[in-house]
Amino acid sequence: MIDYLSEVKPLESELTNEQIAAHLNAKTAYAMSPEECKYILQDNAAVLLDPVKVDQRSGSLIEYYQSLEAGDAKSLIAFYLGRVYADQSVATDQYPRSIQFASVEASLPAELQAVSAKLVESAGGRPYSGVTEQDVIDAKSAWEQAEADRIAEEEAKAEAERIAREEKKAEEERQRQIDEKLQANDAQFWSLYNQHVAILKDAREVDGWKAAIQSMADGWVE
């Protein structure tokens, strides 16, 4: 599956979906290591170094290079060998090196294509081989849908949290009002009690108590 954010999005501003698909088909998993490349080229007699004459090279790739007329293929082979023998990696995992390497590879004779295949394998192969333009479009659509779902989920979560905060605030306000009412009732009770009942604490007449309690009830304000 194509990772849209790392493989497609960085190229969208400069490449079409078709071009991105071509790049993904051509790219290797990671850059080509100069040490591995030199070993493969020498092991397959593609580039042989003269043990006596410094920087003297021979081999099937050198012969092929010398047979080419000036043009992109010759320039790209020179660039590739220049990087490798300067102990620098070749970014065949990045655009445009991916396309450039693949284009030269396609033009090589059969024996050199076999060597090229080993070079590609040394860089992790081509993980997106077979990718189509539609796959690129689908990867973007899938990411956009996932992003829309993520945003919607975050918004729903934020809304739920907002509602919960408001409900908590409303409940706290309700409890505050209840507490105030209870405190007011308590204060009113003791005020009426002291006014009508407390003064009768030593009285023994029932009617007086009844009247005092009734006065408390009459004076109660909701």
C-alpha cells in the first residue's frame, strides 16, 4: 500500500499522478550504497579497476558506455559511476534519480540488465513495482477520507467535551442554588424559632406553644 504522506504528497506540486506512479514503479527501497555497487559491478565484470593504473577502468559497462553517442543515457551512466567511485550513494529511492536509473536500465543490453537487477536488489528492490496511476489517486483519496474521519472524530470529541463541561457547570450551579436555599431555609428557621419559640422555653402552656409554632409556619417564606 502506498504511503500517501511520504510517497505522494511531497511530489504533488511538481508531478502529475501519472509521473508519480512512474516514479514509484522505478524507485528502490533505499539509496544505492557505493560499496555494494562497486562490489556488484566488479564481481560481474561490468566495471573492473586496473590494479596498476590508477583510475583505469574496463569491463562490459565501460565498453557499452564508450559505444554510446553523447546524450542522456551516456551522461547518466557517467553520473552514476562518478557518484559510486567517489564513495557517494545514489538516490535511486528519490525522484528524479529513480526515473533516470530506470530509463538507462531499460536501454541496457541483456547482460548489463542482469547486473542492473542486482544493483536494484542491493537497494532493497522496487517495493512499489506495478503501481498504477489509479493506485496513486486511491492512496490520496484514502488519506483524505481518513483525515476527514479523524477531524470529524476530533470535532465530535470536542463537542462532547463541551457539552459535558456545560452540563457539569449547570449541575454545579444547581447544587449551588440548592445549597443557598438550604442555608436560607436554615437561617429563616432559626430566625423564626428564636422569634416565636425560644422565648417559650420555660412556658408550660400548650396553647402558647401551638400558637408559637403556628406563627413560625405563618411567617415562613418560600
